[in-house]
Amino acid sequence: MNEIIQRLKTSQERANATSTTAGERAGQEWARKHAEVAELRRLARALNSINGRQFEEGGAAVQFVWIINPNETPNWSNANDFWRDVTWEEELPDQAFVAGFASGALDLWDEVRHQL
């Protein structure tokens, strides 16, 4: 039984790493081509205050959209619209992708914000 658990944990870690990396690339692309300064500032401020760029399990995709656009009601529909435009996928991304996305966007923001 321990071998099965270990194998599945390894599989999960590999999937999370792949999702995080894809999210980082997508986040950099979004920051480079689509993000507004206000969205990036809100994202940086929010994630710096919640323990190093962490999102809640199960609601990360909605939480991200609410952070960058607090005037929108935080719901699945608004989140779906944002993420479909970003990922071209019908399903909301998982927590690892969203964390990677935020990290990638903020890495780019950190590089350029002092030049504005």
C-alpha cells in the first residue's frame, strides 16, 4: 500500500510542477500583452499580504479574478470568462496553474515596475 501511495504522490507532484510551469509562462504572457498596471499592482499587494503568493485550494481561479478586478462579483461565471480568454480552455485551471500564473505575471511586473 505504501508503494501505491508514494507512486501517486510522485505523480501528483509531477502534475503540479507541469501545471505551475505552464501557469508561469501564461502569466508572463498575460502581463506582457494584456494586464493593466492596476491589475498587477492589486495582484502584487494581495499576494504579498497572503503569505508568499499562495491561493486557496479549490477556489484559486475565482480568487485570482477577484483580486485583479475587485469590482466584479467573485463567481464562477466571471472567472470562467477570464480564464477562457487566457487559456482557451473550458475548465477553470487548477491551483498550481493559478499560482504559477500569478508568479509569472509578478516576476515580469517586478522587472518593469520601477521603470514606470
